[in-house]
Amino acid sequence: MIRFDNVSKTYPKQNRPALRDVSLEIERGEFVFLVGSSGSGKSTFLRLLLREECASHGAVHVLGKDLAKLSNWKVPQMRRQLGTVFQDFRLLPNKTVGQNVAFALEVIGKPRGQIRKTVPEVLELVGLGGKEDRMPGELSGGEQQRVAIARAFVNRPMLLIADEPTGNLDPQTSVGIMKLLDRINRTGTTVVMATHDQQIVDQMRKRVMELEKGRLVRDQSRGVYGYQH
Amino acid sequence: MRAQFVLSEIGVGLRRNLTMTFAVIVSVALSLGLFGASLLMSDQVDTMKGYWYDKVNVSIFFCNKNDTSGANCAKGAATEQQKAEIKADLERLPIVQKPVLHESSDQAYKHYKEQFGDTPVAGLVTPDQLPESFRVKLKDPTKYEVIKSAFSERPGVQEVQDQRDTVEPLFNLLDGMRIAALCVMGLMLVVALLLIVNTVRVSAFSRRRETGIMRLVGASSFYIQMPFIMEAAIAGLIGAAFACVLIVGGKYALINNWLAEKIKVVDFIGWDAVVSVLPLILLIGLVMPAFAAFFALRKYLKV
């Protein structure tokens, strides 16, 4: 599903690499936490997965493809097989919940009939059944994140990438979001989640990868958060 | 590609940048209007050249018994023999279109009367003050120098005059106006293009949320860029339509209603010439802003 072979990433005009010689493999259906302090390279790791950036050295394989060899015009096709969720939800404030989810399907040219059928289904799945016509501003943070997850999952991606999805939420709401992500994971979708939330990592007991100053310092199955910040 | 979705995006974009869109429309309209005007002006010059060059002659004026000012006129009026020789020599030249016309003093006086009929000047002139002349039509009007060098030194010839000299300043003026219009058009075009680039930049910035999400969910770059390009193309097309209105209105007001009534001797361009430039203007108005937007997007919109 995901394989990094001796991957390094140095941004232009910076001496210190953001990622240094990282090698790892993530199998289909895994749930992986990515932990590390700010500036440890978590965001760079996720950007490499999304091919927002290309590795400076080494090879990144996602969904069986070498991203360095993927031509630019094929990148959108690759991204359609990924779902992404962010700390700041990234919803369109002037569109309803249903329209936000439908937007993801519209822009990749899905037929209208299919959109009308799929959107309520996926909203039901994330626990927002019947709230299609609400505006994002009327919803709580947890509900907004559910909308974002619905949008990420509406294409039934093979891989869901979550960048601190609970970063703006209170602990109780976070638990709900994690339950949802766990449920999505059980459908066979691989989940990679960067987080600072110790409680969640310790509770879920999933595979934990820790980055420190760009190096992969720990890769532990059924791991814990494990460091103080 | 869902047309309805794209159209609604374009509508939102155009309305969001209403002032910028308006500026783009105005500058495109002005620059393309000037472009069309300069095209028509060169058409006009060509028409007039064709019309005038057909009519103008090289005139060889002979010495007159009352006027001995010419260098070759010391011996008084040109003799019949001199005239006959010159006529024979003229007709032998291959560049001269036969027949060579002879204008006597009386005929010259008649033409003079026609031109200045009612003015006080007309009374001051008598037939014998006006010189006799040959009116020579050239196959190639630019070969005037040949005639001049061959005949201006001949005895009995007062002056060789190219009538083109009298119409040429007008053509030069029109050409100058056309070039000035082209220069202003060039400037307006640069302004229009910069405005489009800036509009796209603002538009891309104000929609970065949407385009960011589009990118994440795997919309193709074509799909992401299309609304921006279409916006620029539509604004450009509206501008081009205004330019067409300006040109048609200009032709109607300036030529049909004003110049054509004031200046009867000039053959003005017709509607066919005007209609033939309109599609070109619409095409340029559509394509050029689209290209400008496309190149601006490469800089301001990450895809």
C-alpha cells in the first residue's frame, strides 16, 4: 500500500532535511498513527504521500505506484484513490453539508444521478443523516469534521490520510471521530493519521510511527504515544 | 465535465470580481476597437490609392508665351515641333499607357473654371495664362522619376509634375493615423493583458479554498483551471462585442453620416470591409484573454 525506500526530503533554501533516510512499509488495511513534535517531519511525510511534494532522494510508493515516475497529469487520478482530512476541516462555508460532499464528486465529473444517491448514504455512514441542507457554520466542530470525513470517504478511497483530525476538537468529540475512523478502517481502508493526541493513541493501541527531526525513530505495532511534549 | 457546474462557477467568479471584470471588458473593447479601426484605415488608404492612382497623371507643362519662368523657356512658347517630338517620345516609352492626352490652354481654362467656378480667383485667370500640357498615365505610378528625368530638360518643357505629389500627403497622414492607432492599441492591449493577469491572480486567491479542495479530491488541472480561463474568455468576448459596436457605430456616424456627405470625391470603405473585420476581432477577444489567463494560472494557481 505504502512503501518508503530511504526517503529524504530537503526543501529548497534549507540546510536541514525535513525527512532523513526514512524506510517503512504500510500494508493494506492498517491503521497507523504518525507522532512526533512539531517540525519532526509529519507534515512532509503526508505531503509526500499526496504527492504535493516529491522526495529528494529515495522512492515513495503509494497504491503500488512509484510517485516519482508518475507524470503530473496522472496525479489527479492517483489522488482520487486517496481521502484526506485536516485539522481545519476545509469545508466550503457557502455550500450546504450535502453540497460540500457532492463537490468532491462533481469536480471529478461523476454523473448527477450517482451523486444524488451516494451523498445521503455517506452522510448516514458518518452519523449526519438528515443534515444535508445545513450550512457548515451551523454545525459543531465534531460535526464539521464528520462532513470532511464524509467528503474524503465518498469516493471509497483505498487510503485515508488524516492530518491531526482531532486537533480542534474536545476529547469527547475526538473519541467519536476516532470511532468513525476506526469504522472506516474496518471496511478495509488504510488509515494514516498524524496526531498530537496522546490519549487517543494510547487508547486505540494501533501501529505507531514516531518521527524526530526527520528520522523514523520508532515503529511499533499496538504502540503508545510514548513521549512527553 | 459537467457544464452546469462549470457555468455556475464562472458566474460566481465574474460577479465576485465585478470591478476587475469591468476593467477588463473596457480595456479589451478599446484596444480591439482601435485594432479594428486601424485595419479599416489601411483598407481605406488602399481603396483611396486605387481610386486616385487611377485618376492621377504625370503632367508635362509646356512653356507659354506669357510665362517664361521655366529654365527651358527662354525662347518663348513651345513650338508645335517640340510638342510633336515629345509626344512621339512619350508614346515610345513602355511604361506609358497610351493614349497620351493633350490638354490645351482652353481646356485647362475650362477645368479651372469647373474647380473654382464661383470664387473671385476664377475671374483673374484667362485661357492664355494657363499652360498647355500632356497628361501621361503611367502603367506603374511609382515610375514617375523616369518621365521627369527624360523630359524636364527638354526645350519647351516648363515643368514635369507628378499629381501624386498632391495626394501623397493625405495618404501619409492617414498612414500616420493608422500607425498611431496601432501604437495606442498596443498599449491598451498590454493594459488589458496585465489586467487579466491581475484578475486571475485575485480570482485564484479568493478561490484558493475551492481549488485546494478540488486538488485534494483529484480534480484534473483542466477542470480546476477551466472556470478561470472561461471567465477571462467571456470577459474578453464581451469586450470584443463592445469593440464591434464601437466600430460599426463609428463607421455609421463618422463615414456614412459625416465624411461621405462632406467629401464627395473620396471613395469610402463600405460595410463589407467593416463586416469582414468583426469576426477577427471577436476571435482575438476570445482567444487572447484565455491565453493570458492560462499563463497567469501557471504562476498563481498550483495544480
